[in-house]
Amino acid sequence: MLLEENKKYWTSRTMGYSQVNEKELSSSQKEKWLDVITHYLPGDRKNIKVLDMGTGPGFFAIILAEAGFQVTAVDCTESMLNRAKINAGELKDRITWVLSDAENTDLESEAYDAVVSRNVTWNLKEPEKAYREWLRVLKKGGVLLNFDANWYQYLFDDEKRKGYETDRKRVKELCVEDHYTCTDIDAMESIAKKLPLSSRCRPQWDLEILNSFAVSKVKSDPDVWKQVWSEEEKINYNSTPMFSIYAIK
């Protein structure tokens, strides 16, 4: 079962991924990400309920709770949630933690002012179902803010493959950490080959799906990576830039 295979992989990646989040929390990326997100969430923060979907080791949940938002953090792996609580430190009890997969949360309908997500939709077996679920839990006029990229599209596209290989060479030449080969790349590629969005052209796919749900507004920003990525990330993922999806229910 793909979900179980995916959960097993991310459980094994908990500590490595947490180290990435911990590095972000102690760097200028923390403020850069917060600036980008809060741009779309104006108003009295203590009254804004935010759902962090696929929180992983808790980066979004932590920076948003620290900024004064009411935060609920969801992840499908218990090890990630446990690590996120550790990373949250004194903020742990200000965040509501939920063990659930992204396509079926069992959360209350129209309960949240915003749903935020990073590097999650590409990793889902049923991303269209996930978008529908996230819109279900949003209040009317609520904001959906998703950050993602065409991860592993190089498995299906020759030009993307060339770009990926060029990135790996540049990483080596510049002596920076390789964010692909330092993980179990064989396991992740095996999973990615079975995921529907690995071969899709995004964010076009996302815009089409969200428009089919008749949201009141939807747009994408293909250059958000320039604002939030570190120099090391820009080197690692030059051929796979991160985009954002912004939608209003």
C-alpha cells in the first residue's frame, strides 16, 4: 500500500528532516518564510486559526504559533509529530497536534481561516482529494496557501533529468551538501514513480483543479523560491524551482 510505504519512508527520515527544519529555525529563513506567509494573512493574529497540513518536524507550525496565530498541525507520521513537539519547545502546548493523513483529516468543516502546506501535495496518492479536503475545512473567504515544486519530474522528463544532473554536478563543484544523495534516494524515487504529480506539469495542474472547485480566487507565484530559499537550496534545486499556490474559498 502506497500510503504505508510513504509513511515508512518519512518515519525513517524524521531526524534528517528535523535537522533541516532546525537549521531553518535558527537562520534568516525563518523571518523570510514568515514574511511571505503573513502577507496573505492580515488581521488580528490571535483570532486567526491556521491549519498546517503535513507539518513534518513542525517548521510552519512553530513560526506561526510564535507569531501569535492559533495553530493546528497535522501529519500522518507519529515520529514526525513527536519530533515537531520537541522542536516547538515552550510553544508545544500552544499548538494542537493531529495525527492524520492529508486526504482524510476528520477535522471540523469550515473551522479554519487558513490552510498552509509545504512540500506535501507532490507526495500524495490523491492530491485532488486533498485539495478538496483542505477547502472543506476552510471557512468561507479562508486562505489556502501551498508551497511545492515539480519534485522528481526528472524521472519522467529528459530535459528535467539533464537539469537535475547539472544541479548535482554544481553541488559537487561548489562543495555544498547534496540534498538528494544524502537521503535514501532509491527508496524515494521508487515511491515518486508511483505518485501522480511526479509526472504532472505544475503549478498548471493545481490551478486547473482549484478552479474546477469554483474557488473565488486562485493564483500562483513561480518565483517565491527567490524569497525563501537559502543559497544552498538554490544550488541544489536550481532546475526545480518552488512555486506557491494562493486560493480563497
